[in-house]
Amino acid sequence: MAANEGKSQSDFAGVVKWIVLGVITITVLFLFKGEISRFLNKAETVKIGALEIKTAQTVLGTVSVSNETVNSSKVIGEGIQGNTYVNRNSKFQITWPEGNGWNASETIGKTLLQQFGSPSTVDVPLVVMKSEMAGNFRPNINVVVETIGSMSASDYINRTAQTLQQLGWQVVTKDIDEATQGGFVSFYSTTSTFKVYQFQRIVVANGKGYVITASQLPPEDSLSQQLKAELLSILNSFRIIV
């Protein structure tokens, strides 16, 4: 993903490659081939009070495409607080299910940044992980924040999708809400034995690109259905602090 508007396409591809190859260690989703047929390629707009929120249908359920905000006067504290994380520096808030075995970490992302030699424009301030394993994998959500300057959500998401395809990934859905500078992208790897899927809610605000990635969908069973609802609730809870 682009570090800033003045970056060259090669620099842009390098950053995307880091996010895909580096953060994938905690973001991969292994699904059966049949899952692909369950995607719907059409977003919808729903009214919530006076607001129009664009949504998209995914295997997780109905995900918000629009950038949703919360007033700073309603935000309490800083950092991890129970099942809520507040980052006033990067201006966002996110929550996860309380008492269901989800745990948040502010250090896992920093460790990855050091291991993969990420650019200074990229940060991974939070990783939320399920304590219970699903098969051989641990369900998680992570937040990547990247400085992108004046780039629009449309440019950011479209260039990201283009670069992903150049790197051998198949983009399944790409929805953009120009009015609120939000979006949603899903894609999968074409190079592994199992298809590796990622679901990303994307927001552009404050000169930054925020990428919230849901990971780990186990085989279809009762645990799977529970996790779908929980991952969806975390994705949809993301708010920009204004």
C-alpha cells in the first residue's frame, strides 16, 4: 500500500508486498474451495438514523464498507481497556467480544515490524487474537496504519488491488464508499495448496490508510459459526475518532 502520494509504483508495490508477506503470518484464512461461491459482488446502502451506511455481503456476514466515526467526547482512556482499544495518536477505536477468549496485544505487531524490516510509514498498533485454537490456526484481527498523505480511498484501494494482482493474488470483491472514504476488499492466494483468503475493511482518514484484517475461518461447524459472528463484530466496530 502506498506510503505517500509521491511514491513510485515500485515503492508502492514494495510496501504492499511487505504487508501481504509479512503480516500474513497472523492474517491468513484457510477456506474450502466452495466458499468462493458464497460471495456476493454487490454492496448495498442502508440507513441508520440520518446516516447512509454502505455495506457488503461476505462469508462472515454483512460488513460495513463506509467509514464510521465516534466523537472524541465519547471516547474514554487510552490503549487496551477491557475489550476496547483506543489509539488517540492514530485516532481510532475498536472493540472485541467480551469474555469470549479474545485477547489484545500492542507488542505482536511491533515484533513483526522489526522482523520484516517494514518501512517507517507502516505501523501495526494492535493484534486481537482468540485464545482458543481453531484447528491448527489462531483466529485474529489486526490493524495496520499507514501514512499515505493526500491519497483518496479510491486511489488507495484501487492501487492496492492492482498491486495484489501483480503479486499473484486474486481480488474477489472490492467495494468503495467515496462519500465517507471507506472500503472493503477480499482476496485470495493462487499460489498455495489451499486458497488463502483475507478480508479487509479499509478506511482513509487523517492522511492515513487504516487496514483492519479478519483472519481464520475454520471448517464449517458450530465453532465456525460463532467465530464468523465474532470476527464480523470486530471488523464492524472500527471507528475513526473525530
